[in-house]
Amino acid sequence: MKAAVVLVLVVTAAVAIPVQWLELESAKTLQNDQTTRLGDVYEFCNKSVDPLVITGLTLSPDPPKEGKPLTITVSYTLTEKVTGGMIKVDAELDNVPLYNGSVDLCDLLVQVGEKCPIDPMSARNTTTVSIPVVHGNFKASAVATDEFGNELACITVGFKF
């Protein structure tokens, strides 16, 4: 379960954390562009060398629909024990920085009733998020590192609202 929380946090951090910093008055509903599928516009940075290997990722609906929650299903394998770390998120909208920050991995685990350390494991987990968005070209990355600064997992996303 702990590795699941880390993975879900990495994936959703690339999308959800940056838009949380938007003022609610300026948040818009996603314009449903039937030619752009969110699942087609993400990439894992170093999946062959990361200890948190993402073996599958699906988004539903894909593309996201106005007023509908986004469900993220992730399959993964964690090959090393993790005793701490950080998740760094960078995001921009129309090439303008939107969010740049880091959060402590163990603090996030505590918020969802888990704690460090995280033992090696394989699993599949699903989470659902609501994401306010604005119009424009959105790009983001989320990188999870262990307590020594070694990369655990990395994802980049980009799509047009």
C-alpha cells in the first residue's frame, strides 16, 4: 500500500499539485478536445533504471471530460526499500511557470495513514482526483527521489486545455 501511495502521488503530483495553486476564480473546466488523449501525452523519464518501475498507467475518462472525476490506475514494481525522500514538481502553462516546489515523501504518507519505510513490492492501484484547469498548453513533471537524492520515479505530462 505504501508504494502505491508513492506512485499515485508522483503521477497525480504532475497534474494536481500545480493547479491547486491557481485561484479558484480563474479555474476553468477542461475543454474536451477529442483529438488529444491525456494518456497519449505522458512519458516516464528513466523507467529502465528507476527503482519504482511503472508497468502500466491508464486514465479514465481519456481524454478527461467536463465535470467528470479523473481516475488514474497505475501498475508498478518497487525494487528497493525506501526510507524517505521527496517529490519535486515543476509545471507551466503556456510557457509561464505555474508551480515549482517539493514535498516530503514521508509527510505525504502520514497524511494518508501510511508511514516510511516502504518495502519492495509489485501492485496495481487506482485513485480518483478532481482537477480544476485553465485554458492553454500545460506541461508538468514530477520526480520522486529517495532519502539520498537518488531518483525513484519520474513522469512528464503535457496537454492542451
